[in-house]
Amino acid sequence: MKILSLESSCDETAAAVIEDGRKICSSVVNTQVAEHGLYGGVVPEIASRRHTENIVGVTEKALADAGVTLDGLDYLAVTAAPGLIGALLVGVSFAKGLSLATGKPLIPVHHLRSHIAANYLAHPELEPPFLCLVVSGGHSHIVSVDDYTQFRILGRTRDDAAGEAFDKAARAMGLPYPGGVSLDKEASKGDPKAFRLPKPHVEGCPLDMSFSGLKTAVVNILHNAEQRGETVNIPDLCASYQNVICHALVDRLMVAAEEGGYHTVAAAGGVSANSGLRALLDRECKRRHLRLFVPPLSLCGDNGAMVGSQAYYEALAGHFAGLDLNAAPSMAIDDEF
Ligand code: KG4
Ligand code: ZN
């Protein structure tokens, strides 16, 4: 089964052709990072405009690279939630147009489900059930993947997502956009024990976390130093900050794995590219004899291939959409279209 899959939920315009949910025939990603970098973050209006300009070319290239025409496809798929409303609407409208023109059925895909599915592309042996740490710019969840289209959220952030926490702290430290990547690089040169920072704990909810206090602590350290005319050791602050975030995520994931009797855990989303997080996951999973799956760096960020993988399983479950499909900017992973 060949699926053309489209992604435009944030600042990447992407398309891919995926066979039977596991094989990448082609994958094209057009990133807008350089342009949004001028403003220190994603500007939604610019993102929508660039998606509109790029989506045809990206789709044509994905088809050409895969050596297929629209006729050779079985289904079309598109990220329809969650994300920036204007950005999502570009992909959804384009996919509906393609569906109308070709008569191919349309599969709506949830963005976080597709991040999880990035693992299926890289690891043929991975099958549900497993426990997944889903960490992106907009979400931080501990998710039980009971089946390919059945999810339960066991833990979540109460405020900022992990990626957002990385980005906001990086910005306060004057590091270049995208902040998470810059902070990761600086952290590799620093001492993770140099600064004492608050733990992202939520009273009475052991699997939930809260990152906003942690970010405020970093901002206060920077302001206090500035007022005293002192300089802050940025690599040390990055290493300490990254260390607290990674421990908060991995400690909770390990508790959830133990409580739920899981043998397999995975990570997904842009933050799963973080080197500190990958190292800590590796260490803690080995210690507990858990099988660990993380996507290759090329599939951690937003891409169309992961959308095509999840779409295959949505199609097997009969989850299709009509031309009345709308973008849903804040739909939960366990909701249906
Ligand atoms: O999944 P993603 O590409 O887009 C969303 O769905 O949000 O995630 C983007 C997030 C950004 O916050 C970015 O700073 C973060 O992932 N990120 C990282 C790293 N690479 C990307 N955060 C920490 N360390 C990294 N190496
Ligand atoms: Zn994403």
C-alpha cells in the first residue's frame, strides 16, 4: 500500500511516499528555520505563507523521488492536528484538493501519533504495546501505545513543553534559534552539577511535570548576574538545565514503565534528538533491561515520512476523512477525527 503523506503543522513543509507503513520510498523536507531565526521563533503568518508557496514543489519532488505518479498511490494522508492553525490548513486544504482531483481516499493524521510512528520506519521489529516519551516543541507526554491507533496519556506537562522550555531558556541566554539544538551543543561543554535548579515536580501527580518554574529560575540567575556585573558560565548553566529536564522526563518514564510492566520503551518528537536525553534513556533502560527505541536524528524533527507510517495503520483501522475535514489546532492524541 503506497501513501503520499503531507506535513505542515509548524515550520517544515514536508511530503513523503511510504509503502506499507514501514518503507520510505521518498521523503522531502523544506525547513523554514533560517527565516524564523531572524525573529527568534516561529512567526505563524510567515509559516503559513511559506507552506503555501512550497507545498506543490515539495509534493512533486516526493513523487518524482519515489518514481510514482498520483495514479500509482493508494491513499493520501495529511497532518490535520495539532499545530498552528494557519499552517495546518495549508496541508489539509491541499490534501483535500488532491483527494477531490484524484478520487484517492484521505487519511487525517495526528502529529504526535506520527512522531511515535517515526520509530516504525527505523525499527522494523518495533510493535505496540510499548511506552513512549513524546517530547516536542508543543507537547511533553508519557504515552502508553496500546496499539497502533490506541493511546493513553499517563503523564504530561502542566505548563511549558520540554522543547518550549529548552527554546525559552536558550533565548534568555542569547543562544541562536533553534534554541534546543544550541542549548544541547553548549551543554556538552559544561558541568551538569554547576547550578542547583528546581525540580519540575507536580504535587500529588508523580507522572506529571511543570517546567515553567525551572525556566524562571534560569532567567533569575541571568538577571541577578547582570545586576551584579558578573558573567554566567553558559555551558555550565545549559548542562545543569538540560540535566534537570532530562532527569525529570526519564525518571517519570521509568516509573511508568515499572508500574505498567512494560518491556519496551521509545522516545519521539524533536526533543528526542537531545544528546543528554538519549544518553540518559540508554543508561536507565540498560539498567532495567528494557528494550529502547529512539528515532534516528533525521526522523526526530517534523517530516512527512512519519505521517505516512502512522497513516498506514490509521487506514488499516478504517480511519478516513471526507472533504469536510478541518484542521484541529489542539486535539489530544487519544481523540479521533
Ligand atoms: O517535534 P518538533 O520538530 O516540532 C514540534 O512538533 O513542536 O520539535 C521541535 C522542538 C523545538 O522546541 C526544538 O528546540 C526541540 O524540538 N529540539 C531540541 C533538540 N532538537 C530539537 N531540544 C533539545 N535538544 C535538541 N537537540
Ligand atoms: Zn513535531
